[in-house]
Amino acid sequence: MKNTYAYVGTMGRTDGRPSAFNGKGGGIYAFQFDTSTGKLTPINMSVGIETTMVSLSPNKNVLYSSNECRDFGACVDTDLGITPYGTYAGTGGGISAYALNCKTGEISFINSDLSRGGCTAYSTVSKSGKYVLVANHASHVDAVCAYVPNGKGGFDLKRTFDTPSVAVFRTRDDGGIEGLTDMHIFEGAGPVHTAAFIHSVNIDDDNFVYACNKGQDAVELLKLDEETGKLTHLQHYHFRPKTSPRHAVLSAKKPLLYVCNEMEPSVTVYSIDKTKGELKDLQTLATIPGKTDESHSPSDIRLHPSEKFLYVSNRSTNCSLACYAVNEETGLLSPI
């Protein structure tokens, strides 16, 4: 039997500061995974700060983690005095690279960089492995409060929030983070949220980029230039209000994008125009029948490797998985 490994990102910190949601993890954990029994055997752990969502390089030798915080301070900057894994208020989140030993399964830290945005919620890797893209969600709460003259002899409170964005980083030969190549900033608020929260980012084989803009109830379409690492924003898809698209998964067999909507709760199937990357809304189904409020909100979405089944995790009082059969011809869903 070939070796199979599992890598688990966790909320938690090792620098003495309080963790978001009181996380106790403090890094990424490596496990030997027995595919016949489902047993997990611990191998080792690599320390990290708020190592939430993880993604693999195409050759599966490197793992990338988004560091979901607002004070990562991961890069060495002599002007700011930031040191690796030091904390520096207002620096935002981070993106970190880890080497994977294909023989032992061990994970080891390579390097990290500031993500150029707060509360980094997601990372993904281009098909060439040359670029890592991150979704900078931005904070739910005020980043800065400032009082400005109101022209009437007084002062008004101005609330300033973190910058939501999709950022692109070039990778080194060893898979480490080489540096920022581009960043697209999203502005404006939605009917429910205070900012254009970017919760996830996916990229297809043609370098079309799909970012879930939870704050503005939209899916953003961008294009990555493989040579320069620059982004071009193409479309802003606002299909239905108060849905809050959160996470997405691309089909490897059909031009389809599956998105779970946090506020509805629901899952939507979109077709993709392979020449332009454009989306068309095909189908929306509830993830919990009869429930329509955020207290039952979906958090993540996954396609089975066979693409015969799709799963959405629901964060509710019961904490459930919504399971769907995927039509072999159309890719549309049926609840099972």
C-alpha cells in the first residue's frame, strides 16, 4: 500500500497572544492515513500562527497555509522592525510555505510573507505552481477609528476597515514564497456586510480566477497573466442579494463551478464559458431543507475525486454534512 498522508490546519498561536475563536492548535499537523481503516497516526507538527486553510502545490511537495490574523508581521522589514513570526499590530495576515517529505510525511517550515491584507482566509496554487493566490477577507470589526472635522465646528467618527483583496505571490524553486507580484483590491459594502469580504479564491487550468466576495453577494472573475503574475479584473457577478458566496470548488471534468452560500444557506452550480471564463447560474439547492438563516450557514464545499458526489459542511446546532449526487452528464446536483 502506498503512503497516504493528511495535513490539518488549525486555529491557534504560539506567541502568547490570544487566538481567534480561542483556537488551541498552533500549527499544521501531519498524519499517516490508513485508507483501509481510516485511522490517523500523528507524524509531526510544524508551528504556525492561525494556520487555517491549506492548499497543495501541483507536485504535492509543498503545502501553503493562510495565516488568518491581523498582526502576522511575518517578513523581515528593517524599517518596521518586523522579524519572522514576530507580531506587529496592523500588518494583517500571512501566507506560509511548508515542505512535505514524500517518504516520511513530515512537514517542515520553509518561509512566509505578509499577505498584504487582514484576516487571510484562503490560499490556492496556480496549475503551473509558479504562483500562490490568497484571499484577504478583511476584518468584521473596525481596523481604525478616526475623528474628522464635519464642517459644522465638530468632529464625526469615521470607521475604517481592513482592505479586502486577492493577492498573488511568486514561488521559488523550493516552493517558498518569493514575493508579491500583484494585488486586486475590492471596494464597497453589501446589503448585510460592512465591506467586500473576499472569503476564497480558486484558479482553473486557463488561469481564470474565481473569488467569492461574501461581503457583496458576488463571485468575482479575474485573469492571471502567467508571465507577469498580474491580475486583470473581468466581471463582478451579483446573482442574488443576501447570499454571501463563501467557498467554491472547480470541476476537473466539466466547465463548472460549485459555490456554497453562507447566508442562505445553499449551494449554487455555475457553468463556465471556457473561452471567456464567464459564469452562468444553473441551479441552487438548499443545504439544510427548511432553513434559511445564517445560524445554519455552510462553511466549506468539496467534490469527491470521482466527481460523483459533492459535500457541503453546515455550521449549525447539529453541525451536518449536506450530500449530493452529481449528474454524470450535466453536473447538476440531487440531494441524497
